[in-house]
Amino acid sequence: MLLTPGPTPVPEFVRKAMADVTMHHRTPEFEQIFKETRELLLEILDMPEAVMLASSGTGAMEACVTNLTFSKALTVNSGKFGERFGKICEAHNIDYTEIKNEWNTPVDVQTVVDIIKNDSAIDTLCIQVCESAGGLRHPVEQIAKEVKAINPDIMIIADGITAVGVEKVDTTNLDALITGSQKALMLPPGLAMLGLSNKAVEKIESKKVGYYFNLGTEIKKQRMNTTAWTAATTLTIGLREILSYIKNEIGYENLYAKTALRAKATREALTAIGCEIYPQTPANSMTTVYTENAPEIRKILKTKYNVNIAGGQDHIKKLIFRINHMGLVEDFEASWAVNSIELAYDELGLRKYDGTANKIFNEVMFKGSN
Ligand SMILES: *Cc1c(COP(=O)(O)O)cnc(C)c1O
């Protein structure tokens, strides 16, 4: 049972859709597939423009930073992925200021406002919607609103790789919303997608930057249902399949509501057996628990109960475990995961097993108790 917050399991119907012979990308057949995929993508991102890139998610982060920052970036680092925005700036000699917090701490809105007010050079804000390093939800919508009120020309770049497909992200004040194939969209890795505001498109067209990650070139091509370079045809077919399934078979709102409820049931079940939820503001894409026993717990889960969950990275590598909620996770899988954790706590002598985790999970998930 793969319950890591990326990569997530690829559903069988998607694997089958991608199993056909490789298509030539410069054909009317593929252009039709690209068109349908693009329309679905525009809908789920809820932005006026969208671009698909043959790269992992980081490629889209780099493309947004380089194509939208002409002067200076403000980056939010509450974890590995926020830190990456700063590293991208460094690699491209782009001036930047970073707000650094512990990995369980969301960025403070006022801190962002103060920095923006005192530094007129800043023309982009780079932030995660969910910082996956600790499973943290940043107050992106509120920050975006405050920043736009100060200066509407500042581009808000939101990394939604573990948010798009998990929840409805309010894009009112966002200029770029990034996602990737191997998280909530349950595809193999290798495709990055991003939504853009009209203002972002204008800025991109005002000054063309880069070669492979030149968003101006891509926008021009993708509006004609083709790509500047060879398209990731197989992944595009997979993307069309999963997006149309989400839209037509599950429904966006239903998916978001179920994911939120499963995340809540998991948090409450684990809290009831004494687990400490790590982030101050947990996202619904994953549940992160802080415990010095994380490596032992993960080992027991994997060897005894066939549940594969993730650990941490860097300074909290051995201090957290993370359970995925993204994608088409079955309720019984999450229920089994919390049950296994309770059994592992018992085996490690941390707490005697009495079935509390499963009971609470079921009450919240199926009995509407809070
Ligand atoms: C996974 C992830 C990324 C992208 O990582 P890639 O390995 O390049 O796909 C970026 N941001 C967040 C928040 C992520 O979870």
C-alpha cells in the first residue's frame, strides 16, 4: 500500500490509457488530445492560461521564477520546497530575499507585508500553497490579497504541487499556480503544469527569457494545441484520462470534500492515540506526525502491515512521518494506516492497543462526528 505524499499510485485505467503505441506529437490526432487536456487543465487550475512542460515540478518552478522575476524575488522558506525557490534564484543570479521559518511554521502575513512595503525592488513573491516538507498550509490567499493591495504588479507565484487536486485553490490574486504529475494527479513523474493570470502572460510576453523554459514560446504554441519541443505525449494522454475521470466520475467538489474529511479523520485518529501533529497549520494533502520513533514506526508499518509511508528530510529526516491523502486514496487504506500506527505504538511499548485510532477514524469519516 503506497501512502507516500508523492509519488502516488497510478490507477489502472490511467496505466491502460498510456499503454498504447507512442504517438507522433505533430499530428492532428495528438493535437486533439492536447486540446482536450488543455481545456481540462484550465478548468482544474481555474486560471485563464495554462502551460504543460516536459519536466518534473521543479522545472515549472524554475520557469515561473525566471520568466516573471525581472528585478527581485521574495521567497518563503518553511521547508525544502520553499528553500528551492531561493536556490533557483541563486542559480540564475536573480536577486532575492528569503523569509525563513521552522518547517512547522507558516509564514506570517504581516512579515510579508512589511518586507514588500520596504523593498520596492521586489516584483515576485514565491510561495508554496502546501509546503510538503512538513505538510504545512501557508495562508497563500490572504498574503496574495495583501500584496496585491500594496502593488498589483507584484507577481504571486504559488507552488500548488501538493494542493491542486487536493483542494480548491482560490486563484483570484495568483499569477502562477504550479503543479506536477506525480502527486495529487496520480501520474508517473515527468510532466509539470502551470496556470497563469492575464497579467502574468502580459509580463512574460513583454520580455522573453530562457530557451527550453521560455514561457512566451510555449504559450504561443500551446494556444495552437501543440508544444514548442517534443511533447510528453504518453503523460499528456494520462493527464487527459485522470482529469476527465476527476471531472466526470468523481466531481471536483466531491474529491476535495472527501480528501479533507479523510485528512481530518486521520489527524483526529492519530491525535487520539497521542501522536503530535507536526505543522501548526496542517494541509489536507498529507498528515505529518512528529515523533522520535518515526523510523521504527515506518519500518513496522512496511514490514508487518504493508503500509509504505514517508519520513522527513534534512534536520527532521528521522523525526517525522508523513501519510499521503492526495489522489484516489480509498477510505479503507487510510483506516488501515491509522490502525497500523496504533499497532506499531503498541509494539514499541508506547501505548497499549485498544482500537482507538480506528474507532475515531470511522466515527469522523463515516458517522459525521467531529
Ligand atoms: C514534489 C514537490 C515539488 C516538485 O518536485 P519535483 O521532484 O521536481 O517534481 C515542488 N514543490 C512541492 C511542494 C512538492 O511537493
